Amino acid sequence: MKFSVFQATHPGGRARNEDRLGYTYTRQAVLLVLADGMGGHPDGDQAAEIAVRTFVQAFVDVARPKVPDPATFLEDTLLRASQAIVDFARARQAKEHPRTTAVAAVVQDGRLTAVHSGDSRLYWVRRGRLLTRTRDHSYHDRPGLFGELPAHLNRSVLFTCLGSETPPLFDLLGPLSLEHGDRILLCSDGLWGVMSDDDVAAGLYGQPLADAVAHLSESALRLGGRHGDNVTLIGLEWQADDNFPSTQVLESQQPPSVPVRSNFGVNAVDGVVASELDDLEIERTIAEINDAIRRTRRVPAASPGPTGPGRRT
């Protein structure tokens, strides 16, 4: 199995980066995951942290070296991640639950399978042509479900996300057969909110993946300006050529107060980085997050059902 992964994340014009991303892999399978904590709710960064950690730990638990059923794995893990966020909020007796969007993909046997809830997206590009992208769980991206919408309704108002008391709605994509050179991009709305689908697809083509990820990130930051959203993306290039270089990681520059914490592989160091917390609070938050994730590993996932809308700021 030959592939290359590059990633970038930046707070943009926001004081905090509430996006999280990660990847991990075996000889025969790779997992990519990205979560965008929802700023209209408290502790969105911690909800995103829980989601990413849950996916990575679940992959480590079952990939021996392949995931037995990628679609079932992704569905079950998404529901477990949402429940872990709920458990985290209950343990803190929070008045309002933290919430996050999420998108995750497994590539194995030359095929792509993905799941998403909310408006974090996956793009699949072949030689500069957009083959597909996920559809947001927003009122604007699925107008046919709700009839005529108010003209003033914000495009980012979601009707599902992770962290609600009721299980999240989600979509599964695939399995889809990949060809040599296909590129997969997972990203938060800080990227696609300021770029068209065609611009994203074009940006993924015609240059090495490392440069494509860096340039897309830089373009989104420039277009977003000083009030722009967090910008986070992770790209994978699938290759059948034995001469393809080994997997690498690219991390964008960030201010010291918001360090990049984006690689949650098998040997990653546990930690939640939040500049406004002192050391004791950070340690307590880490323990609470890990405890919530451990509990969901012992409880079967619930069936999906309707959930209330999420909001962003």
C-alpha cells in the first residue's frame, strides 16, 4: 500500500483553533479524521479532540492489519464519539454540551470509505476533476428536505452534529475504487467557506501534494482575512507505484499560543493544548476526555436518530 499524507491547520483570524485532525495507518489500511468544534457551543475544541481520539483509538483496536468492515467501523465509531462527548459533558455537569462536526475516511484494498456528520467535508479529485464531495448536513446544502427556507438563514446552520443527547445523523460514502494518483482531501469549513468546489479541486492538481495542501491553506487564510475561521485540511494521494515516496506530514506555522496538535497516531503523545488553561486544568481535562472515551469502548453504539440543529459563530 502506497500513499502520502500532508496536513495543515491554522487558527485563521480566531483566538482559538477549535479544529482537530489526525491519521494513523497499518501496512494495509489508513485512517484520516478531521473534526471542527462548533464555536456556538462551549468547549468545541474539546469535543473535536474527543472525536479525533475516539476514531484513532478505535482504528488501533481493530486494524489487524485491516479493518474488517470499514463502513460498519466508521458508523459505529462516529456514534461512539458522539456519546463520548455527551459523557464528557455529563461528567462536568455542563449546562450545554460541546459539539463538533466530523469527517473520517478509511482507505484499504484500493478503496475509499468515508463517514461525515455536519459540514466538515471530503473531496475526491482525479487529475484535477472533482469526482465527488460530501454534502453538508445544513439547511442550505439540502434544501429539498425542508421546503422553502428563509432568505436570511445562515449557510452554516446545521441540523445535526456530534455531542447532542440524540445520536447524530450521518452519511456513509463508498466503498469507491481509487486509481493511481487520486487525491482525497478532508477539510473544515474555514477552507471551503471561502473557496468554490472547482477551486479546491484545481488546487489539489498540478503540483506535489505537500505544495497543494500548503497553497490551499495559504489561499484560505488570505481570503478569510483577519476575521476568517480556523483552516484545517489533510490530504492523501493514493499511489500504485512502488517508487512513490514514503508517508510524510506537513504542519503549518501557528502562533506559539496555539500550538499545532494534529497528529494522533499510535505513538502520539496525549494532550489537550489550550493556552487559557493552567497545567492542573489541562491534566484534569485530559483525564476527563480519556475517561469518556474509555467508557464508550465498553458500551454498544446507539442507533442513529434525529437531533437538534447546531450553530456556529
